[in-house]
Amino acid sequence: MAKTIEKSPAALYQEREKRIEDAIALGVPDRVPVIVSFSYFAAKYYGITLKEAMFDGAKMAAAWEKTITDFQPDAYENPFGTRHVGMLSEIIDYKMMRWPGHGVGDNVNFQYLDFENLKADEYDEFLFDPTDFILRKFWPRVFGNLEGVENLPPLRMIHSYGGFNSLAGLNTPEMDRVFATLDKARKQAAINAAASSAYARKMEDLGFPAVSGPSSIVPFDLISDQFRGTRGAMVDMYRRPDKLLMAIDKVLPMILDQAITAGKKMNCKRVFIPLHKGQEFFMSREQYQTFYWPGFRALMVGLIDAGLNPCPFVEGEYTSRLEFLADVPPGKVCYRFENVDFARAKEILKGHACIEGGMPISLMCTGTPEDVKARCKQMIDTVGKDGGYIMNAGVGLDNAKEENIRAMIDFTKEYGVYKK
Amino acid sequence: MAGNLVTELSNLNEKEALTIVKSRLSAGENPTRILSDVRSAMEIVGKRFEKKEYFIPDLVYSGEILNEITEIVKPRMTGALATKKRGKVIIGTVVGDIHDIGKNIVTFMLDTSGFEVHDLGVDIPPQVFVDKITETRAPVVLLSGFLTLAFDSMKQTVDAIKAAGLRDKVKICIGGGQIDDNVRKYTGADDWGPDAMTAVSFSRKWIGGK
């Protein structure tokens, strides 16, 4: 009988990374990669509340590490960016989110609030100098403990001999408070960043590549989510479409610069891009073509030109948008779908982009392991048939059943092997 | 001669619609007649949304124009506008979930379809639904939710309605981004829908109306 040789973590890391890269490059890997977003399932599995994860980095890291090593998916997710920001959020008094223990229950996921942080008549100000607008208008509206920063003189005029006397504008009691908040915030942010890097190294040492490295955002979504609000951006399509388009053009290089700079520091080329407002129910095809897709495509092409792989998380219903999604450089993009006609997606995206997803979250939460296996089999037999496919659930597994997650991962590993 | 308010408003021509409203008011027309045209126009907007000719931005914009018209017309109103409603519907986002975009669209669509909508808001505990059913005797209850935690909240709400002895008095439909028939079975609701149109047709089915 052949002796099974335990693979080293380094070998496992290489094997897993290659498996994912092969799928994204539209090749046929050794088997179908299986990636999941455990989300707060990891906290529940480990036995801590969501609030504890939000506020205690060591407990959170332990919970995610145990979950990932127990279930052994092909990549690890780093929860630090969004699931451990309780203290920092409280220091700055962040207004746009409710998080476990702050506005929602200790065991309820964080939820976003929709604000209009750029008023309809402030577009010109934003377009003239976005950094100044963000510093003096956006910050005090969204970060409660930075109120007062709006009274600063515009920093863009502090440069020349004598002009530097304007620094006196920073010497006010309200700026004392702003500086005190920033001092606490930067220290907390640095602690979070160090914990995040340490966790990433640990997971890589254990043999897991990252699901994704940098995060990014489609220009329309940035304007809608952070600045104009859902309602504001929708009304702007009618009342001030030119300004909306100018703002979209303005933020694109800012977004690209951020993702590419972050990508250079990370050990993972996959860029997570959650898609928010472009789904079928949220705008018409014509509106999508005018306001959403051009910025989305330019973002993906810019990332690809910088050697990165855009991995949009295609939230919502997207079947009628598939023709747009196919228009990207081949073998570089991986679309993770929530609700799409997967057979049609395969037909249209074949030869263009990798498809990820296919396990309905409802099945993971309410079904049985047998249901889950049957769905895995169906996806692997059809969409996964000749590579270019990654198994995943539609959204985060927060409330999924443990036995269903096990079934999804283990069955994919067993049944998803490609015959040479 | 003023243009047609129903046409201009239903085509989302903001300036034209407002001009017509102002000129009809200054010509001394009864505000209730203007509001009746507005209602007809909004019904057309709702129908176009159902047919997927209009999308959410179009609905939102029509709502913006509607608000502007109401602002202009309201000060001229002498009495309340009496409209006959088709029937009562209770709607709310279930406990733990604070998402409201989908729920608000459903409320808007039901309202333009002539239903008396009791919108409870977001993060609504089961008992609040039960109390509202007892109070209004509404025959239709719509539960909204975006997060997967809403599956359990919806189930708890249906169970609470059952425990209060009201289950056979109401028809329950669930809706939201992650909702499908697996979730319907799990929660014990009567039906489910991915969009606002399902909620409207469900209400029509159990209450009546065209």
C-alpha cells in the first residue's frame, strides 16, 4: 500500500494558489477550487459573539484561524478590514454603519446606512478639489469626532513663503479635539493593521493563499454609496447627469491609484470589487450603459494593466448584464455571482472570464448536506465542466449550517477532480 | 392651454409637469382634480415599473416630482383628499435587519396601486407585526429582509402570528435579495418574491383589485 506523504504547508500553499490562478486564467486546474466567505460564521463556530470579534482582535484571529484550518477551503479570508473595526469606529464616531453592539444586537452583522454626504449643489466643489471636499465637508459629516475640521482654511493654499502663516488656522480649540481624535485613531488603525498582517502571515504559513488582496470599488458605486446616497445618485441621472459623469471620471484614477498601490504591498493579485448599484433591479440597461459600465470596465482594465486580477463580487441579479461582463481582456477577471442564470453565464463568459459561485445561500442555511452535494454536483458537471470555475456560495456564510459548509467543501474536493 | 399633466408626469418630465400644475392652480382649478391626475400618472408609473419599462431610479425620480407637486398643491387644499383604498397591507423589515430600499419600493408600488399600506419600518420585532394585525385586521402581511439572519426573524414572525391565533386570518409573503422557495418553506410563509411586483400581485390576489 502506498504511503501517504503529508504535504508541507508551503507545498499546499503553492498547490492552492496555482489551482485558483489556473481557474482565473480559464485553464483546467487539478480540481475545482472551493472558496468560501465564512464571514461571521467563524465567530459563531468558535463560540464568540460578533461584538467580541468586532472589538477583540486576538479572539477574532483565533476564531477565523480555527474555522479555516478545520474546514480547509482553498483560500483564507482576512476579516480585519471590516469585521474588527469596533474601536476605530467608536474613536472617530463613524456614522454610516451600525455594528455589533452599536446600533444592532451583539450577534447581528454590521449594516450600512445610506447618507447624502455631498449635496446636489456641491458637485463643483468636489470636482474642483476632491481632497479638500473630503477633508472639510465629508469627514465632519461622517466622522462625528472630527467635527470642527470644516473650519480649517483650505490646505491647498499653504505652501509659499508667508503663506505658511495660515497654519495658524490649525491652532484652534476645535482643532485640538480633531488632532486628539486623529492621534487616537491613527494608533488604533496601526494596531489593526499590524494584527491584520500578522494574521495574513500566519495563514500563509499554514498553507493558505488569500482569497483577495486589495479591495476596490466601481466609480458609480463610490459616488452613490459614499457621497450622493442611493436616492441622490439615482435622481442625478435625470437632473444633473453631466455632473454625475464628471464625478465618475474624477474618482476613477483615485480608485485605481489606491488599489494598485495597495496591491504592490500585498502577496495577492486578486482585487475584491463588491458591486452595489448596477444590478438589474437598480437601474435600466441604458442607465447601466451610461453611468455604470464604462467606469466599471475602465477600473478592471486599469487593474489588469497593473498586473492585477479584478474579482468583482456581483451582488444581486445580473443575468441581463452578462454581455457587458464578457467585454474584458480574457483570462484575467473572476466574477463571483450571487443571482445569475449560471448556464447562460457559462455560455456568454466562456473564453472571457472565470465564474465563481453557484451555491444558493438559502440552501446553505435551510437545506441538508444532501441538497448541498446535489447542487455542487450540478454546478461542477455544467459550469465547472472544462475549467474556469470556482465553487463558492452566493454571499457570506454567516448563518449557514456547519454540516452544509462541510458538505460543500468536502464534496467539491472529492467530486471536482478533473480527469486528465 | 396647459399640456396634459398625466402624460408629462408619467413620462417624468419634471419642468413640464410643474408648469402645468402651477398654471392650473393659478387658473383657479380645484386642487383635488389636479391630485386626481397626479394619482393617475403615478398609476402609470407603477404599471411601467411592473412591465420593466421603468426601474428604481425612475420610480425614485417620479417620487421626487410627486413631492414637489404636493408641496405646491397642499397649501391650496381646503379639505382632505378622500380616496377609496382597495384594502389593507402590513409591511416591515424583520427584526435584526435595517435594510429599507426594497421595502420602500414595495410600499411605493402598493400605494400607487391603491392599497392602504401600513409600513412599520425596519428592525421590527414579531410582536409588533402581531399587534398591527390585531389592530388593522389587514389580510396581507409582507415581510422584508436582506440579510441571511432575516430567515430566522421571518420564521419567528410567522410563528408569532401563528401563536397569536392569527395565522388563518392573514396571507404572508416574504421578499428580499436572498429569498427563494427554500426560505419560504423554512419560514412557513405562503409565498415569496424577488421584487416589488410579486408583492403587488400577491396583495391583489388576496385582496382584489386590477
